[in-house]
Amino acid sequence: MINEYYCPHCKASLKVDNHVILTAKGDKNKGGLVLFEPKLGDFNIISHKDFNLENNTHVDFLCPVCHKNLSTKKENLAEILLTDSDKDEYRILFSEIIGEQATYKIKAGKVYNAFGNDQNVYVNHFGTGPEY
Ligand SMILES: [Zn+2]
């Protein structure tokens, strides 16, 4: 299955070659680029060796193209869009806490799929309202 990822604001493609690229910005750092695996549930991330991402710290993820913050109204969750090989579009919400493994695939306001050892932390945050 070929997943394509997009910014929810400017719709720029966030996947280049085989990584999803976002900007991360923490309280204590100036920000840097972070590469994610396009396979949902694979939580390996890559960043420059001088860009210090400490476990259990909160970062803001930004679109590297339009620089908008990807944070949602849901605490500690950021959002990007996914289109799969069937051209179905999903919202992907994922934790802004470094090292926390919680990713949700959202379709029509409902959790379609959840990934990661920490998925139970936020799974009750999703209702059935229009803002999912
Ligand atoms: Zn953007």
C-alpha cells in the first residue's frame, strides 16, 4: 500500500522518497527537521545528531512548507492527512510527546485504526462530533 501524506493547511506533500518530513520545535531548541517512517505504527524517527529530541518532552510539529503549526485542539496531538492507494483520505493524529507511541487513523469522525504502545492515553479523547 502506498501512503501519501499531506499538510492539512497547504496540502503540500510531506513524503519525500521514503520518509515523511516535518519540522519540530521544542521549548529548549530552535527546531529542526524530523523524518518519520511512512508505515503507520513504525515509530522510528530520524533527526540531525545536533538536534536534541529528549524523550518525554513536548514539541510542536510544523509543516516544513507553509510553517503552520500542526497541533489540534486535542491536547498533545498533531495532525496530517493521509491518502492511501485507494485514494481514501484519512486524518492522522499523532502524539507531540517525543517517545510516546500513539497514532490514530481517523475516518468520518471515528478512530479507524490506532497504533502504538501508548494508544490508550488518548483513545478516549475522540468523540463522534464533527471535529472528531
Ligand atoms: Zn503546509
